[in-house]
Amino acid sequence: MKKFSLNKDKIKVLLLEGIHENAVVFFRENGYSNIEWLKESLSGSDLEKRLHDTHIIGIRSRTELRRELLMKTPKLFAIGCFSIGTNQVDIQDAKMLGIPVFNAPFSNTRSVAELVVAECIMLMRGIPEKNVLAHRKIWMKSLSNAVEIRGKTLGIIGYGHIGSQVSILAESLGMNIYYYDIERKLSLGNSRSVGSLNELLKISDTITIHVPSTALTRNMISKDQIALMKKGACLINASRGDVVDYNAVAEGLRSKHLAGVAADVFPHEPASNNEPFETALQNFNNVILTPHIAGSTVEAQANIGLEVAEKLVRYSDTGTTYGAVNFVEMSLQANCSKQRFLHIHKNVPGVLKELNAYFSSRDINISAQYLQTDPDIGYVIIETESELSSSVLNDLKNIPNTIRVRILY
């Protein structure tokens, strides 16, 4: 069997933020032993120093990989976001450096959905305020503003993996489900779509948000949108902190237009448990505040650890980019009877011609070639029947517009 371009014990894997042990086990089971596994996040010079000789990094939501840092990571060839979102990484810049970014878009769906439904019940029963007062030795036994969720309308903004799971759970408890999404989605159960966000806001007893952070969604819920909601409605945000203007939400609570709010995500979140946390919602008794834990269950983190580790190992071992959020997708099985090269380049005319000319001029037979492109990059996997030394890497790197080259085996 041919050797990999790097012995696996020389491929350094850095896992931060207490990523589940499942990931470590999977890497080790697949021959990776040079693993650094830390409970905390890293930033600044500490992160830069660690990344200088790292090939694969795994992070959750607190570690940020921005362009300036990525430019200083000469050996880094894959990033794993052990989370649903990838906004903690400059994914376009990573792509142009030849670094695919993988995430886990499905593994904590159930955990988030369960918490949202539980918060919907708590808010509509007025439990947060009664709980706070009871802790202060105040007995507020009252049915005021306490209602069953059965027969009430839940409005879901974003009907993707999590939004649709919330829909199923809430409908099983007797709620009427309406949703708004910018893309056409198949309605599950008896849920129904509406034509606009404003329409959804007007008809819902509780609104829950499940959208990514984009230029389109930032502050999508602010003063004007809150004014459209029913008086006495509730709001839940377990998506991204910057999609809601929490100052406007605080005004809605202060005027009693909103009956309750649950927030799990915030525009500015502490990097560790040792840092203070502040939000405009902290002065209200009828608010549930949680520290970005909607997807943080034992089951979800175990699933995420395995899902992302599998994607990283497959890319490292075979060049497969299936599931990458910023890369063209290629899916191949290992073929150790051949020598496999990965070539990532800018998508400009002539690069493939230069590659083929290089091998042809040296009488090297290409037994298989796979190419995928997008407007920015081209990704070629080439298999040859020849045993070539690693010195060929330097020649391939010198082909104009080359971004990254690897020999797998």
C-alpha cells in the first residue's frame, strides 16, 4: 500500500472548546495520533502560535478564524466547525486559500427544537416571572396571562431543518403552525406557509426564529416588526444574535406589548465562562436567558463530534469535500493502487491544460481525473499509475494560479 503524503502521526489535529470525545476517538481509530484536545477556546497570539503547524482544526462557536489569521496558517488544509453555523470563520477567504470548511447542519436539530417548544410553553404560562418572584419569597399565584399552547398559533421564521422540527413537535401539542421562508419549502403535517414576514407577525401568538446570519436577516426583528406583533405575543430567538434588535425588544417588554421573550443567542457573547455577560434584556422578569446552549445536549454534541470528524477524515484521506460549506463538492473512495494528487487553483482558463502538460511531458500516465469548479476555484483530483516522489509537489505548486497541492498516497 502506498504511503500518504504525510504520515498520519505527523498530521496535527487541533480540537478546541471541549469538542465531544467522539471526535477524538474517530480520529484515533483512523490512524491520527497527533491530536491536541483543549476545553477552552483560543484567540490572539495563542491561537496564531498553535495554528502555525496545525493541519486540521476543529472549533465550536467561540473561536474565530478571520482572514488575517488564516493568512498565517501555511499548513492548515481543513477546518471543522462542530456546530450548525460557520459565521465564526471567514469561509470565502478560507476557500481562496484552498481550505474547505465542514460543519454539522443536522446533528443538534432535535435539541434546539425541544428547547424552543419548552420555552414556548413556559412563556405562554408566564412561568419565568413567577419563578423569579418565588425565588424572592413573593407568592404570585395568578392565572393572569397564563394560557395553554393548544389552539394557539406558532409563527416560525425560517422553515429549514430546525424550523420544520419545531413545527412537528409544536403541532403534536395542538398548536396551529404557520411559517415564512424566502425559499419554497414542503409543509410538514398541517403547517401552512404565509406570503410575507409581516403577515406571520400579525397572526402569531408566539414567534420563533430559525435563520442564518446574513445581510438580509440582520436586525430583521426590530421596532417596526415588534409593533406588528399581537399585543401579548411572545418572541423566541435560538438562531443568531444579530437577527434581533434586543434594544427594540426591551422597549416592547417595557411597554408590555410583548408578554415574554426567550433568547439563547446574542450579538456579543463572552469568549469564556469567566467573562461578564450583558444584554438589554437582563432587567425583565418575564425573559428566559440562556448562554447559547440550545444545541448543547449530550446527544447533540456526541452526534456533532462524530459527523464533523468523519468529514474531516474523509477529506484528509481521500480528498472528498462532500458536506463542505465553501467548496465545490467531490466524493471519491480511496484507491490506494494509484497515486492521488489534489490540486486547488483559481478558476481561470489554462490551468488544467498546464497540469496535463506537466504529466504528459514526463511520460506519466493519468489513469483518472476528476474536476469540479465554481466561479472562484477549480478542484482537480488526479490519479496516476506512477510512483512519484514528493518533489513533484514543488513543480505543481509553480503552475500559475495554483492555490494548494497535496499528494494523498
